[in-house]
Amino acid sequence: MNKFEKYLKAVIRIGLGLFFIVSAILKLLSLDNFELYIYSFNLMNLTLCGLVARAIIACELLVGILLIIKVKYKFAWWLTLLMLIGFSLLLIYVILFRNDSNCHCMGDLVEIKPSMSLIKNLVGIALLMCVRKEEDYQFRYKTLALVLAFVAALVPTFILFPSGDIYNLFTKSEIQDFDETAFNALMADSTMQDIRFDDGNYIVGVVSSRCQYCRTGGLKISEIVKHNELDTSRVIYFIWGDSTSIREFQTETQSESFRFITISPIQAIRVVNGHFPTYLFISDDDVKRTSDLRHLTEKNISEHLK
């Protein structure tokens, strides 16, 4: 192997590794939406989707690191190939049967259409074939490097960004950012005369139309309601913002079927003490519990609305 070929293969290998690492980091930065995208295929519940999302990200981090440092190279090469093939098959399905504008391959910060992502994967497979015969580096601390690679892949995905169920084990299941007096005053307002919660269970989201966390929570509720075939009339949003941003909120969160009540920012801030989003679980006019985005789970929503 001449020097040019050797350097070229090193560039390809390191470039592939860096690409997988960047892809994983971008998914981590928009992990909630990546979970919900997997959930939208209706193959498993949201808890399992969270684990699958983190497993994908961990694998991307791991193969990226192993390709760069050339430790367990054959394992990393085959895992990379299988991942690219698997992602490509999924993208073909998405292109044929869905109308997704973003496949979330690079998270939400870099939107990529499924067709472009498929081309990206095919190019990745071709480049991977160019470096299939590479061998492991031999150095003194090879075992330590392997252990650190696994730590670097697993700690961010499963510990620094824990799933909702794991997060709820170590935090309070309810938040205190709710002012009952302010809520009662809001409900006594003349504009709220046709809003009643005395005939069963409701979930009321107190949100800001431009808050990205509120939009993530809105999409989460929409997917859970659709997945579990829940009654859309039992979800109501108290939202503040201008008409344009409210329409954008409805479109982005796929929540056009829910009822929206526009309130002033002062009213919203007083009810939830400025904590957006906050979700009120109401049963027969009584607020039983409140939740923020992190504590909003499929189990809690489905059990309350069923």
C-alpha cells in the first residue's frame, strides 16, 4: 500500500467515525423528538422507543470512536455496515409510505429529507467498503481505550440523558408550579364560561406558543393520544401568544384536533408561576396532579384519559 492510499483510507475511516459521532450528538440535542419519531411508527410503546432511541445513539457513538481509534475494528466495521443497511431499508419504507419532511437522522438542528438521507447512507456504505481490510492498531493501552469507548457511548445516552421512566424514579412525580387561586380566578373569567371540567377527566396544557419545550410536549401528547386512541376532546390547551405562532404550534405539534383557549401571558404566568409547559390533570373540576415535560409519560396520560 503506497502512502497516498494509506492516507486516503485513514481520511475515509476517520471521516466516517466523525460523521457518526456528530450524528449521535445532534440526536442527543433533540432526543425527545427523536423518540417521538420512532414512536410515530406505532411499533412499540413510548418507554421502549426511548430505549431504542438511546441504543441507536450509543451505537453511533461507539462505532464512531472505534473506527477512529481502530480498536475492535472488524466488529465496528460490521456494526456500521449493518446499521447503514438497516437505516436504508427503513428510509425506503418512509419514502414509499410516509410523507416525512425530516427523518431525524441528524436531529432537528439539521433537517434532512428521507431521500437525501438514503443517498447519504449509500455513499457511506460505498466509503465503508473502501476501508474494509483495515486492521486494529496495536498499542499498550488498547483494553483501556476499548473500555473508555464504551463509557463514552453509554454515559451520555443513558445517564446524562435518562429516559422519562428512569428520570421519574429519582425526581418528584409532581411539581409545585401551580397556583390554585390564580387558576380559579382564570376559570371565573367571563371568557371561560363555556369551559367545564365537571364531567370526567381532562388534561389541560398551559403553554406558550413559541416555547420549544411546549411544542415538544404538544407533539408528545398528540402522538400518545393517537397511539392509544384516546378522546381528543379531553385535551385542552390554555395558550398565550400571537395568532401566527399559535397556528405554527398547532401544525408542528399535530394538535389541530384539540381545543385551544387563548389567554394572556399574565394569566398563564400566574397559574403556573412561569413554568412552561405545565400540564394539569383534572378530574371532575379538581386538579389531581400537575406535570412538566419530563414527567409527562404515556402511562400517566393514557390511564387518566381512559
